[in-house]
Amino acid sequence: MADEKNDRLNPHPEKPGEAQRTGEDAPTLEQWTGATSSPQPMPQGGQAPATASPAPHPGATPLKPEEKETPKPAAHAPSKPAGPASQPWEDELVARLRARFGSGVREAGSYLGQNYLVLDPSIAYQSLALIHDEEEFEYLVDVTAVHYPERESPFEVVWILYSFAKNQRIRVKACYTEAEAAPSVVSLWATANWLEREVFDMFGIRFDGHPDLRRILLPDGWQGHPLRKDYGIIQQDQEWVKINLGIESGQ
Amino acid sequence: MSDLSKAPPGSTAHLDLDTPESQIQTYLHHGPAPPQDEKTYLDANELVLNMGPQHPSTHGVLRVILRLDGEKVLGTECIIGYLHRGVEKIAENRTYTMFNPYVDRMDYVAAISNGLGYCEAVEKLLNVQAPPRAQYIRVILAELNRLASHMLWLGTHALDIGAITPLFYTFRDREEILKIFEKYCGARLTTHAFRIGGCQYETYDGFEQDVIKFLKFVRPKIDEYEELLTTNRIWVERTRGVGVLSAADAIDFGVTGPVLRASGVQWDLRKAQPYAAYAQFDFEVPVGRNGDTYDRYIVRIAELRQSLRIIEQAVGAIPEGPIMGKVPKIMRPPVGEVYHSIEAPKGELGYFIVSDGSTQPWRVRVRPPSFVNLQALDKMVRGALVADVVAVIGTIDIVLGEVDR
């Protein structure tokens, strides 16, 4: 359990020996048995020694533990399928934001055809206001967050926006530390109210300017924010459970 | 009502929506606290009424605190989370494949749509595509599920308003859909019909005939629902002009699905950003004009007919071929993130998935249409009557399993 948790906290473990086994590059039977990539030197005269092909009874399995090791290099040669790389996103919207905020627009990219912006947290609100007021992104699809505990600013808040006029969807992201508060966009989109409350509930990220920042899904008195990575899957607020439900544990 | 300057013992008049939950609890258990100043007593005509969570018209465990002046609603507050199971947390501790059945349990009356959205999102992340045959099967089942979801909505919504007959009609017809689901994948409600990369099952012998038979059967039934309600005097009086949501407000509140379309915004993800095989079918997106409860009813009835149209086109043209695409046995999507959304019966159902390159997602966010739509309840019922609150909760078409996740 503890090992597994550590593993989850380290999102990009470099495990050199671990080959990516996909349907395509899974080693064939020949590879496993070393028939094709066997490092054994061919015996002179092109004749196999009697021991190498003893023609065992047909039911015998050809897989031997020591032979398994041989095809490994071949198997993990095309290791992780490097996903489609993130393309730079050049657009009038990006140009206007860059003109206004300069290097505050840290990254404008496109991954799998989906555009996203990474903003400096200090200009997040102004940029969102500009996108809402001048760029016709009148529909806030979602506000959510992702927790990366190993980063300096571990909380990445994600705003997903949609424009009916352009039929375009973009993601705006900004990273915050534990002490920082994200700007509330309730004044721009009314729908942000509950969505921000949920992010606060699950991650403990505060939203500056939110009219009513309370927990929404969990009970008001609950301690802890369950979608943080350091909150265990079966963890719960024991004290709350004891006082309010009158039982030792909810498990 | 008499003008009471001080609340009498036993009255809840001094509690209002701004009263913290802890104080309400204290009051309920220990009676009124001694007043600290005159402001503690608000307008004596105001009454705070608690509705739910155990109330048949809240469609599950939704608790609404109503602030009333007589019969008039001054404001509402929704208390949700009773069904919170931490689906998003579970996702981070399961592999991509293992999480698939969990999504069925969110909007449990439209499990097929949930599965479709999740599978397509992961497919996008893996950069694979379901083969055409699988996409056709998905469309047929998803549209059948939309019919089932709308039928269940119509029956319960009409029951809330006082029309009992439609409930029996719609449940009778929904049963036929569930029978097809059961024959296809063995389950009626939480179907888990799709896999990442395609479908789990080939269609059974006679699937097409069953669907065609069902289309023939259900077409006159929709007319029957309309006969019962569309021109029914009581129905019209109870729904027309009730819970009005303007187009601008609907967009501001992020409302999607039939609720948005009834407000006059012709937007449907199946048309705007077609997924699965929807680009190949001819259908219309019905819209309303007034954004009231009656228009939402009309829009959903029209959607039933459009769904029949889609199924009719799809069922005769299911292409031959495999039903599973080339997906790795152990899924490790490349590092990256993706947002994919579909038009679920209740609105835009989105999945935002972040992959760290391992077998388990780093983060799965579900954008639930019911949750977002429910937020507009307060806007829709302010100034209306208590009885209209019941009608409006019904018309939003929420499923608490999805609101709370």
C-alpha cells in the first residue's frame, strides 16, 4: 500500500527495464523463445547440435525462464509510444492576449487538436475577463483542478471555455501554491459558483471574490480535501463520522 | 399573517438561507437561542421550509431549503452530496479499464451515454478509433438510452404535477428498450456495454429486427403521450410560463441539453462537434421559444422523435467489420490530457482525463450535466409558487447519482 502510494506520487517513473507491452509490439512467440533473435552462435556446418533441437514431446512448453530474458532488448526498443507532440497554437486570440500581457501567457499549445493556454497566475483573471468580454467565450463548461504534489505550485486550476459563435473550445490553466488563492470568475459566468465550490471542497483551493465559498458535496464540518494526492482512497474524517453518524468507521 | 415583531417560541421565522447549517442544527435540537440583537428576527412573514432529502418529488436525495413568503418562493438553497461516492477519486486508483463500469453508476438511467463518453475520451487520449461497426452500434444504443431516459423523465415529471397515467405508459414502453439492452449485454440498467476501443459484444441474432420492431411499436406511443398532455388544460396551466429561463441566463448558468434548447439556443453537441457516427445521420435539433417548463416538455418529446429517426437510419446501415479497434491490452496513454464531451440525455457530459503515462489516470474529472443544470433552479423558481418548485425540479431532469458522483 505504501509503495503503491509512493508510486502514484511520482508520476513519471523511469523504469528502464519495463517494456511497453502493447498489442502491436508484443513479442512474438519466436522472440520469446529466442528462435529469431537468439544470441547463440550457429554451430559449424549449419547443423544444430542434437541438444538444441531435441524434438521434445509436442506438448512441452518452449518457454524457459532463462530464454525469456534474451528478447528483452528487442521488446522494449520501441518503448513508450511517444504520444502526438504538443503543437504551438497560433491564433488571433493568442496574439491579442500576448500583445496585452506579454510573457504572462506562458504557453499556448494544442494537444490532440485541443487548444490550451497556460497563464501566469497573476494575470489569470484579467485574461479570463478579456476572453469572456471580447472573444465571445460566453459558456464556461467547467472549472476543475489537478494536483501535482511534486511541483512548486502544486494546484493547477483548469477553466474549460466554449464559444457558440466560433464553435471552439479552449482550456485555460494557471498554477497556484497552497497559500495562493485563485481568482473567482463568478462575476463573469454565474455557473462558476458551484463549480468553484466543488474545487474548494475537493482540493482546498480558495477562490478570491467568491460570494459563498463553502463545501458543496461533503458535509460542512469535514476535515481534509479528498482529491489531493496525499489523501488516501479509504481515508475519512474519523471524528466527523464518530460524532455525526455515531459509528466507529464508515468502512 | 399577523405582523410579529418577535418570533414566538417554536417558530422558525428567524432562520433563513443565510443561517449557517450549524445554527439550524442547534435550533432543531435545542430550540431557539436567545436573540443577540433585533436583527436576528427577520421579516416575520418569511418562512423557511425544508424539502427533502426524503421527498418523492426531488427525484432522489436532493434537499432544498425554501425561503417562503406565504406561497411565494423568495429563494432556495440546494444541499447536495448525499450520494457522493468519490467517483473521481476512485478513478485515480483504478486502471483505465477498471474504471469503465463505475461511470455507469453516475447517471444510472442513461448508463450507455456515460460509458460512451468515457470510452471515447480514453480513445482520444490513446489516439485510437473505434471501428465503424462499433460506432453504429454505439449510436443505436445511445439513442435507445436517450429514449429510455426521456421516457422515465416524462413519466415521473408528469406524476409530480399530478398526471398519473403517463407514468404507466412510459414505463411500459421503456421496458421494451431495457429488454433490448438485456438481450444485447445481459444488463438492463448499468449496462457496461462498451469497451475502450469498441464494443464488448457483437449484436445478437435478430438485433436489427428487434430494434425495427421497437421503432414500429413506439412511434404511435409517443403520439399517445402527446394526446394525454400536450393540449391537456391542467398540464398547460401547470407548465406554461413556469420556471422561465431566458437564453442569456441559460448560457450564463452553463445549462445544456434540452433545458438550453428550450430557451431557444439551437445547440447540440451531436451537431456542433459530432462524435461517434453522428455526422452521418440526418436529424434536427428541436428548440423552444419561451424557456418555460412547457417548452422543455415539447423539446424532449420532439427529441424522442428525432432519436427514432437516427436509430432508423443507423439500424439499416450497420457496416460489417470488427467491433474492437486495435488497443493495447495494458493501456498506458501517453502523458497528456484531453477533454471530450458528448450530448447525454441531460446535457453536455464531459470527461477531462489527465494521463501521467502509467496504467492509472492521474486525474479524471467528470463534467456532470445534472449538477450544472441544477444550479439554475434558484433562478428559475424565484417568485414562483411552492408547487412550481416541484414542477421545475422535475423539468430540469436531474439524476442525483450524477449530481453527487
